[in-house]
Amino acid sequence: ISAAAALISTSLLGVLIGHWLAKRFSPEMMDTAAGTLLLFISVMLLWDAIKLN
């Protein structure tokens, strides 16, 4: 039951934060921010993979 409650609460939190962000920022800005964040994560993962070798 605790795992189900955690899943429901984190999903609800994600929906509420997404709704709040969508009201405050334009879709173009959200696309740019998401792309920048994904690029940053990709570079960090690549950097970590190179350091392991």
C-alpha cells in the first residue's frame, strides 16, 4: 500500500508542477529548456562513460 501511495503522490506532484509550468512559460521556452536539460544530461553521461574507460 505504501508503494502505491508513493506512486500516486509523485504522479500527482508531477501533474501539478507541469500544470504550473505550462501556465507560466510559453511552449517554445519549455521546448528549449527541455532540450537544453537533455543535452546537459547527455554530456554528463558521456563524460562519466569516458572517465570509466
